[in-house]
Amino acid sequence: MADSEAPPLRPADARKRLYSVERQSDNEEMSESAKPKVADKRMDKQELQAFVDTTMKDRTAPFKRVIIGDISNYAQIRIEQVLSVRVERINIDNQDIFHAMRKASHNLEQDDLLFAVDVINTATDITMSPDKHLKNTILVFKKDIGGGELTVLAEAHPKHKYLLVFDAWRKKKARRSPTANMPRANVLNGSSHADTPLSTQTPEKSSPRIASSLFIVNCSFVPPLIAMIVIKSP
């Protein structure tokens, strides 16, 4: 079949292609007309919330990338100390929103991504990951905000002076998944299956002896005979 007669790509495949092109465009020669367009208007928090809600409800929507905020002058200085160059704005797309929100282990609620701009602009805990995400440098921002520590990962695109938020998770707040563990960041190094952990910490298991002791203390109001039975039971 000739190219002119080829059937259109399915929405999911088209989104993946645009996603890949956008991610690698800063590292390869590419005409401006070939690059996916980004909305010029900056979304406020209400518009971003609607974008998140729509993304999670409609997986057939075309790929879309938007500007969600500007980086303050103070934040630009702090980021420059890590990245060696300044960046001016913050972008996000529906592909990355879905990736961050769909995993229960990321411990995110529908409104948590609204904090991304605030985290980037106010965090003092900023590091550069040794990993790359589709050839792009990764900056890691951590900030205690909105009820717990929120970690935001962003690709650095210094050529075009923006950061692209591509992942996020909560460490402490557990409104959705009380048993959530630290997630693994889906860091793509040329493969969609490269899943690199950014933390090797594992939750400590409760000590049976401690648990037993606490139970006995809590049973201090029980008559002595019953308390003895509880204490002597294996």
C-alpha cells in the first residue's frame, strides 16, 4: 500500500509517536514544522485540574502538551546551580499525567499534580539524576507540601528553556493507597521497559516482640487472670 493510502494511526499509536518525537527533538536536528506544537497559553490550576481529569477519563485523546507555569527568577538561579543553565517555564503532557497518576504506588490524588509548579519554584532539595529519560537530563525536586513530601521529576530542555514534568509521587501522604511503597521511576534509556529505581529504601517491618508488648500494655485494664493468659500465649 502506498504511503498516501496508508490508514491513519490509532490515537494511542499517534500519541506514542509524537511523544517520542517531542522527547528527542532537543537532541536531534528537526524542523520546527515537524515538532508537535505546545499550547501558548499558560494553564492556571483550575484548567490544569480539568486537563488531569480529562486525561484520566479519556485515553483516546490526542497527545497534548501544555505550559503550566513560569519558573521564578529565584528558582532559575537555584536550578542553574545544578543544571549550569537557566530554564524559564514548566510544561506537562497528557502522556506523563497518565503515567504518574495510574500507579497506586505513586500515591497521588487527582489534585497532587497541581503542586508541581510550586514544588519546582520553592524546593531547595534539587538534584540531578544519574539516569537519562530519552536522552534528556533529569532534575529531581522534593518538597513537603500539601500534606506530605512530593517528589517531582522533570526533563531539562535547556535549548528551549523549559522543564517537562514527566513523573511524580508522594512519600508520606497516603490518601489513596495506605500501603504504598516507594515507586520506581519509569526512566526510559532508549527502551520503554527500562524501569530504574531512584531509591532502594524498603519499609521496615514491624517487630513481633514490639507488637506483642504494645498489645499487653493496651490490655492493662483486663482482669489479671485474662492478662496472664494473653502474656503466656505464644
